Amino acid sequence: MRKIGEFEAQKGALRFWNYLKAKGVDSSLEEDDGEWAVWVANEDDLQLATEEFNEFSEKPDDEKFTTATPLQKPQKEVHDPEPKGPAQGFSEQNLRDRWQKRERSSGVLTMSLLITSVAVYLLSGMGTNKEILKGFYISLQSEGLTEVLNGQFWRLFTPIFLHFSPLHILFNMYWLHVLGSQIERLKGSKFFITFVLTLALFSNLAQFFMSGPLFGGMSGVVYGLFGYVFIKCKFDPGDGFYIDSFTANILFAWFALCFLGVFASIANWAHAGGLLVGLAWGYGSALRWNRGKR
């Protein structure tokens, strides 16, 4: 969710909002201290909506803006301002409310990752069938990536589908659903699959070079998704992501406990690799946006 512009008059804001609606752009209006802000829901519509807003600002009475659709008020998009403390902005509060009311179903790609992980888990006898596992490990050698160098490049990614206990897969699938669905919905499927593959690559390589080839799990990807959402919430709240501080603290605490060796047989370097990539990617995205680059 991005704010593309503001209007001093409600009439102009409603006219432009109706125009975007006629163009098929999912958008909303919010009032703040007498001004009306236009928010666009989908990242893919940002460029079009921004160009149309700039044109509307120059020629608000152009025929295409006045004849696109009969003028109507949005039913749920307009929010009345509420009293707030000096450190809490109106748009930030509404973004939190919007996220909490948003549809929580998994996206297509998120669901595909979930189904594939569960299928591999069952196919591998819940992580006990060594013959099946061999086909998913990044390598069968303790040094070098012999199989990958011989053309089996998919091994760089397939360890994310391996899980070795009910708790292992339940933990990873739950957070994949919660975090992955947010990112896929807000950033689109192309971004999501590119991001997941990047996280899988870096987390798997980190674990392999630091600890060897016999590992698996989606947790490196999950921690990358978490790092991205966490940073976006802190530095780019206008993008619409949300994770509460209690949940963030729990995930950071689990990361630390695992790394300190409280729990055995944990792919800690995969966690670290994924988290670092997610934090860096989120910060880079927030930095570009705050500098005015889309």
C-alpha cells in the first residue's frame, strides 16, 4: 500500500479515486487534518497511478477524469481522523488496522511451497528415508559441490523442502504462511519467487560451507522473509507490511537460543544467511523508496 498523492478538497479526491476505480486500480482514500490522501494497494499499479495523478494535478477538468464513471463515495475506504499522540501518524495507524483486517489466505506461490514441503516430508517418511533425502541434499560430499558442478543445479534450492520432525515442519509452514502470504500479496508473485529463491540459495550455501551438506528445512527462507518484513515495518511502513513487536521478539529470541546451542540439530547458519539477506533486502528497498525511487 503506497500513498501517491494528496488533495485539499474532497471533491477532487473522490473524482480521482473514481477514475482509478474505473481503470481497475485498487485504491483507497484517507482523510488527515482536512487533506485527502490516495493510497494504491498493489505495487504493480504504482507507476500507472502515479502518472495519472500527475496528469490529474495539471488538468483536473480533463474530460477523461470527469466521464470515466459516475461519482460515488468509497464505502469503507474513507476513515475519519481519530485523536492521536504527537508521535503517532494518522496513516501509520490506519495501515495497522488495514493489515489486521486484510485477508489472511495464502497466495498461490506460498501455497505451492507449503504443499511441496508437506509432500516431500511425507514422501521421505517424515525425514527418515535416506534414499529420498539424498535427492534433495545440496550435496552428498562434505567438501565441494560436485553434483551442482556436474549440472544438478537444483540442489542449491531443494534442501528447503526437507523436514525431519512434525515440530520442524509445523513451525516453518506456519511462518511461511504468515510472512510469505504478506509478501506475495503486497509485492507480487514475480518478486516473491525471486526473493524466495535468493534466500534459499544464500541460506543453503551458508549452511553448507559452515557445517556440511546434511541439512534441510525452510527456516532459512522463513528468517529471510521475517527480516524483510521487520525492516519494512520499521523504515517503510507505507508499503503495508506488519508484524507486532512481541512476535518479532519471539523470532529473534528463537534465533539466538538456537545459535547458542540450546537446541540441537538446528541449521543455524541457514537461519543467519537468510536473516541477513532479508534484512539487507528490506533496508535497500526502504532506502530506495525514502529517496523517492520506485
